[in-house]
Amino acid sequence: LKQAPLFRGLDREATSALAHTMSTIRLSRGAVLFHEGDSGNQLFVVVSGKIKLGRTGSTGRENLLEVLGPGQMFGELSVFDPGPRSTTATAVTATELRCLEHEDLVTWLKDYPQVAQGIMAQLARRLRHANDSVSDLVFSDVPGRVAKALVDLSGRFGEQRPEGTLVHHDLTQEELAQLVGASRETVNKALADFAARGWIRLEPRSVTILDMERVSRRAR
Ligand code: CMP
């Protein structure tokens, strides 16, 4: 939790004081924290587990914008710009969160400008990533987007193993397809093709990237 952008630049005393103003929420796999369109004035930080942020189109199709892991923050948009939640937040695995109320956040921002810097840095990174995702949807083919998703997930959930990078993403095939923004069939085909080339090894809810260089090159 101390590594989270929200806490960056705070000394130990301030970190522990901020952590104490936050309440703890525990979610089981599949539990929804909030729905797109809900009103909200709380910001959350993932302590352990994974949260998926998704949107549902008018036809009922789901799109995953991001899967967050430990240290990452979400829910800041409705806090800074009062309005409906822009995504639905669902626990992908058993997940523990810390929750900060709007009034407490405002107090902290006044007293500790570093907290604002940490939040702004995360917002900037997110905007950059969102721009990349839009460009990928326009310019990249599905295998390229699958490769990009694998590289992204490895940055967050990857563990170095002798044979490669084990990415324990915990996502179903359907969720992976929602993250890539393509049908399950085309995403599965791309994954099977990468596996046949020896670039990856598929396992239930995880993938080992055996040849990171090739996968990264395919993502570009
Ligand atoms: P909020 O709109 O309050 O609730 C949903 C949250 O999802 C939002 O705040 C952000 O924290 C997060 N979110 C929205 N869009 C994206 C995105 N494109 N990438 C990552 N996180 C996002």
C-alpha cells in the first residue's frame, strides 16, 4: 500500500495517518463494488487482489478498460468531477481495498501537495494509456492488441520464472476478449497462434510469456 501513488512522497508518519483515515473493504470474486452510472464520492486503492473496470454498450456487450492490481487507485473521477461512475468495478479475485472519503481527501490535498502530485501522475498515465488504446483499436489488428494486452498485464502481474514471465491474470477467456475489444473466437485464435509459435504457454487464468521480445514486437 505504501508504494501506491497516493502515498508517494509522504513520510512514514503521514503515510500511516492517511492509511488510518481509510476504511477497509473486502470483496469476494465476482462481487461488484459499484456500477457504471452510480453516484460516488469515494476513492479506492487496491491492497491485494484484482479489480476490473468495465463498461457495457447499448447492445449489452462488455468492454474492459483496465484490470488493476495492488497499489493502483480508482474512483477518482467522480470524486474530483462530481458525476456518475464512468465504469463498473468488479472484483476478479478475492480483493482487499482501502477507501478514502471525499472530505478526507480534500483535507489531505490541502495539507500534503505530494498527494495531489501522486494522483495527477496516475491520471496522466491513465490518459496516455487510454489514448494508446484508442489508437490500437483504430490502427492495430486483433493479434497486435492481444500481444499488447499480454505485455500490459505482465507489467502488472508478471513474475519472472526460469522459462519466461508467468502472468497470473485471473481472467476468463471471455474477460480477456473484453479487454482486447474483440470476439472470444478471434482472441483465442491469436493466442493459439502465439502458443503454436512457442511465444507463450496458455494455462487456465494465466499465461507464460516464453519469448517476450517477439510478443513485444507483435504489440508494436
Ligand atoms: P469513477 O468514474 O469515479 O469510477 C470508475 C473509475 O474507473 C474512474 O473513476 C477511474 O478511476 C477508472 N477509470 C475510468 N476510465 C478508465 C480508463 N480508461 N483506464 C483506467 N481507469 C479508468
